[in-house]
Amino acid sequence: MKFQAKPLEQLISAIFARAGSDQGEADLIAQHLVKANLVGHDSHGVIRTPIYIEWLRDGKVVANRKLKMVFESPSILVVDGQLGYGQSVAKQAVDLGLDKCQEQGVSVVALRNSGHVGRVGHWAELATDAGCVSLHFVNTTGLGMLMVPTGGIDRRVSINPVTIGVPVAGKPAVIFDIAAAAAAEGKLKVARNRGVSVPDGWILDADGQPTNDPNEFYGPPRGAILPFGGHKGYGLGLMAELLAGALTGSGCSQKGKTGLEQGMLSIYVDPTKVGPEGGFNDEVSRYVDFVRSSRPDSPDGKVMVPGDLEAHNQAERLAAGIDLDDATWNQITSTAQDLEVDASWIDAATGTV
């Protein structure tokens, strides 16, 4: 089924409001999730709604949390998300980090004990909108420990996104947003809901054998996700774990954890404070154009830079709608009905009003 972004966003907001979030928080979560679908990252989109509500009921995330200040200096912040929804507490942390960056030229924000922070590229986009370069490293303390180290078959590393955003004056920003794993776990959820296989090199079964069946990952017994690029992805994931887990004080992945408890280390730089005036913007624009000018490797090909595909997806899906499989939509409507959300929101999302 195809869904228009705004009615879908209003339904998701109504679900979180009914579950106990104030309207501002409900709107933030809904906007973030739908934006993830719009840019093509369905793994971090509205498919997460029933999962978040389940975590709320289990006490793994808490509505309406405000950041707790742990340490502050002119350019450094250490903040505790107190298990709040990541879309809310990460937004608070990003806003504080950007304020400090614009005052000092650079800032470092260590966010600990956050709920799932969602699509990390979203936070880099906020930074580039403010004219800042940003780097983000994210981990979990246990529930997200889904990836094997190179040479192993047991889960030991989180998926661990690494994201970099660079503003381009007058043009779309360059947003590099990857997981250290061969695939984000949400992509396995999407494949399972759609009843399709996953590509080679994504997952192992519980015995450490390659498989294309996403159900083998979820078990029982549970399989695991492979790092991308072998030892390179594993090394990147390990370093992200240390920076987002140990350095923030949130903790690295470990056995026995039942909550997600994400950490995010963010570094912000105001380019106007670093290079010669105008030099950064001119050089970034020149080089990005130079890269795009490479001859494509096929007649209908096009050279893109990170962020181009998301911009293309957003324009396409705003016009044509967001495609959700029946299983995902049924999970969302079931959650809405359990919370006694007004049925008119469901009708509006399906265009039956």
C-alpha cells in the first residue's frame, strides 16, 4: 500500500501521544520516523512504531524525558538521556551541541543512556542545516549486540552507525550515514515482514553458517549479522563501540542487557572558524561538482555523492507515496487499536476519509 507522508505522520504522532508522550514529543518521533521512510531508510521508519511502544510498556524507554546534565564546559557536554525516546533526547543533545559550536567554533557532546536514536543521518542533517560539519558515533549496551567480530560466530558488537555531515553552500549537504554491519537490523525486519530473502553476505545462522533467510537471524536459536567489508567494517564497528560506549560513559555491548541504552558521541565544527573566509564553502562545492563530473560506468548511470540518493528518494516518495508492506501496516494499525487511537487517523492515513 502507498501512504502520503503527512497523514501517516499524523497517525504515528497520535499513537505516541496516546501512549503517553506529550504532543511535542509525539510529533518529533513521528516526523523522524516518516522522514526515514521518505529518504529510503525504511529500516528506521514507521516499522519501528510497534517496537517502540513495546519497549515503552516493558520500561526499556520512558516518555517525556529531559536531558540530565552530567558535565559542561564551554565546548564539551556530557548528558544523560535517562532512557528517553532517542528522537527526543538526541534532538535536545544536538541542539545544545550546535549552540556551543556556534559560540566556540567546535563542540563535543557525549550522550549516554538514550533510547534508540533513530536514523543518525537525521542529526547530521540538522547540523548541516545550521552550517556545521558533524561526526557521530553510536552504539548500544547490549540489546543491540547483533554483529559478529571478524573470525567469530558469536554476537559481540552492535550495529554501530558512523555518520558524517558536510554542508555545501546553496546545494544539498553531503551526508555519509552507514552502519558498520553488512545491514542494519531493521532491514532484516523489513525483509521478514515482506517474506523475502536477504542478499548473500548479510547474516549467519546460529551455527555460523551463511544464510539468506531473515528468520534464521531471529531464531530461536538466533543468528548474527556480519560486518561489512570483513575486517574493515568490524574495525570501524569496534572503534565506534569504544567512542560511543566507553567515552560517553554509556557503556559498551555486554551480555545480560535487556535494554537498548544507546550512546552517541557527536563532534561539531563551524567551518567558518577553521579555514580562510569563504574557502571551505568554495572548495567543498568545487570538489563535489568535480566528483559528480566523472564519466558514469553505464549509459544510463549517474555519479552521486552521499546524500544524493536520499534526496532523490524523498522527492519521489513525497510525490508517489511511501510503500508499506501489509505486515508492517497491520502491526501499526494493531498498535493503534490497542491504544484506542481514534480510527479517523487510520482512515486518513489510508485515504479512505
